[in-house]
Amino acid sequence: MTIEVEALTKTYAGTHAVREVSFTVQPGKVTGFLGPNGAGKSTTMRSIVGLDRPTSGRALIAGTEYREFAAPLREVGALLDAKAAHRSRTAANYLASIAATHRIPRSRVDEVLEATGLTAVARKKVGAFSLGMGQRLGIAAALLGDPGTLILDEPVNGLDPEGVTWVRELLARLATEGRTVFLSSHLLSELALIADHVIIIGRGEIIADAPINALTEQGGSRVRVRTTDAPALTRRISAPGVTIVSNELGLLDVEGLTAEQVARAAHEAGVLLTELTPLRQTLEEAYNQLTRDSVEYVSA
């Protein structure tokens, strides 16, 4: 189920939260949605699931607006606020009430409790849940209708390392099944392990829409080299446009040359290499580069 956002604009009191935002989220992959605080991520996601009405433009899921689905939870599972569950209800009762309104079998409640690791606390009141347990419950609610599309805002927030790994594996499996997975996260190192594609928004406008590999390959050629004769190699490869940084004895980070060029230079200089590792720009580095003019506060 493809998500299509077309020229979406939302204005509050004359101020644009998002302006002419357009993108497509494809099924069968995990798509990350990134941006600084206040960039328009939440407004966009809320507009997709009908919680905000756009000033202009539209958001479609499989060619249909969310509000037009007869049983939306069977089509789209959303986690936008993990604290939405009523605190005086138990986890099982909360999920059962949602299932009843969407004509979802009661047996499905037990299935998602098991899938999210909440079976042992199914009779516990939500108000006593930890932040991580609340996140798991929110994910359980999103999975309840076995939807073809999942929209998740900060799904790993508050989870321990085991929980983060679980979410990563869950989303990868759902995408492999052909579902559409669209999520936001501030944990860029974790998102880099989950997402296949990234959309970045800044000041209410899309500033990047590309596969993760395309973003991380924009940093140019960088190579990490370990050698028994760093001074000799440094003299050999020094040239305009080449930056060489020595982090420790015998270890060089070289920017501006490929691994093959460094290996050839070392061979010609008779220098032994004990490590030669091509380095790629991280998602965090690419993100910071793209959003440096879109953040509200910048540290020195």
C-alpha cells in the first residue's frame, strides 16, 4: 500500500508548518522520516492518518484518504503517541476495546500481546507501565488489525537494547512481507540499521528523498590505513585535494583518494599496509550536512 503525499501544506495562524510537501513511500521497504524538531514531521504524519486536515494538498494510502477507510486499523497501523492508552485500563482491555470497534477477533489481542512481549503484563494497568512497555503497547495497537501499512513515530523511544533489536527485526520482517513501513526517529545510528530509504524534512520542506546508500556515498572518498611506515606513506600520497589525519601511531585517515589509489601508492613506495578500509559517510554525518541550515539551535 503506497503512501502518496501530494503538495501537502498546513498553516497555523498564518505560519506554515509544512509547505508543498510531496513524497512517496513504497511498500516492501522501511522508509525513515527525519528532520529537526519543529521541521514538520509530526504534522505530516498526522495529516496522513487524518488527525490534521491539510490547508491544501492531500495524503493518500493506496489511493484513498485515511478517513475514507471503513475499518482504518485493518489498513493502517499507527503509533503517534505511546501515551494515548487510557491509564486506568489494563493492556488487554485497551486492545480489546480497539479490536471491538474494528470488528477484529478477540484472539488477535492475545496474538499481538505475545508478539510484543506483553503477555505477562496483559492484566496490568497501563498507568503502571514503564516508558518502554508503553511503546510496546503502542506497537501492539498498531499491529492489531494486521495492516498493510505502518506509520510509527519514534517507535524505539524508551526501549532497552533488547527492545530496540526486537523492533529492528520486526520492521524488517514486515517490510519483507511487502508491507509499507514509515517511521520517524532521532536515533540516526539505529535508523541506519533499519531503513532502506530516507526522507528528510527541514523548515517544512523536503530537503532529501533518497536511498540510505545514496546519502552515505555523498561524502567522497575516505580510507582508513594502518601501516608500519606512516611518514613514508604520507609523503607519497600528499597532494592538493588530499587530507591526511593521523589519529594514532601508524593509523591514517585519508580523504580524497580511493582504497585502490592508496594501495598502489603504498606498493610503489615499498610500504607495508596492515589495514586498508574504505570509509563511508554515516547517516548522521549526511543528515547534519543536509539540515545545518534548518535547525533552530546550533551548538558552537
